[in-house]
Amino acid sequence: MSDIVKLTAKQEMFCQEYIVDLNATQAAIRAGYSSDTANQIGSENLAKPHIYTRICELQKDKLEKLHINQEWVLQRLVDISDRCMQQEPVLEWDFEEKCFKPTGEWKFDALGANKATELIGKHIGIFEKDNKQKVPDAISPEILAAIAAKLNG
């Protein structure tokens, strides 16, 4: 007997709809389930291994079509962190000269830089509770070198 479970048309529609917004209740409604039971059905569908597997397949296909992978995400986070760290002069309106003039102070987006750096750190495992750094095999040496270079200045 085969381990492959065939999805019903409604289950397939649920999977297709789920990857639109990752909202199981709304996906169930759009797939044709009753709105009265959509929350429960959505949750139950996500718990079914064959449905979960299909959703993973669809998400993988979507990411491949968009050319989004781990390296792309990490590179974006490095770019965001770098951009957030760029200092910009604080400008003040000069009423006499009718223009903005620098105050001598500088600002940068600390929150954005911290968040991007945190996400990179989480991805490469440096915030593990046991303080052991784990580096997934899927990250290329080039990306790790770029991250290390950025973090070391």
C-alpha cells in the first residue's frame, strides 16, 4: 500500500489559497469550506501531513520562481543594516537664509540596524541559549565571509 495520500480538490484549493496570505481560516473559506467552521477546518488541514507537505511544495515553487533563497535574504539583511547605519546630518530650517542647515548632530536608524543584525544573528545561530554557534551547511562561504566582513567593519 502506498504512503502517498491524494488530496481532494477542496484540500488542493486550500493549499493554493493558503500560500496567498498564510491565513488558514481565510484559505478555508476561499476553498469553499463553511465560514462557520473555517477556523477549525483550517487548523485541522494544517495538521495533516499530506496537506502540510503540499503547502511546502507550493511555497518552494513560489520562492524558486521569485529567485528567493537563503543567500538573497541574508544579503538583503546586510544591505538593510548597512543602509540603516549610514549617518545623516540633522537639518534645521534657517529662517533668515530660508534653507535647511546642518546642526552638527547626526542620526541613523538604530532600530532598523539592530533588527537586521538580530535576524542575521538568529539565522547563523549566535543567539542560541547554550551559546554554541551553529552555522547551517546551506550558507555559502562567500555569504559568511561577507557577513563577517560587514560585522568586523
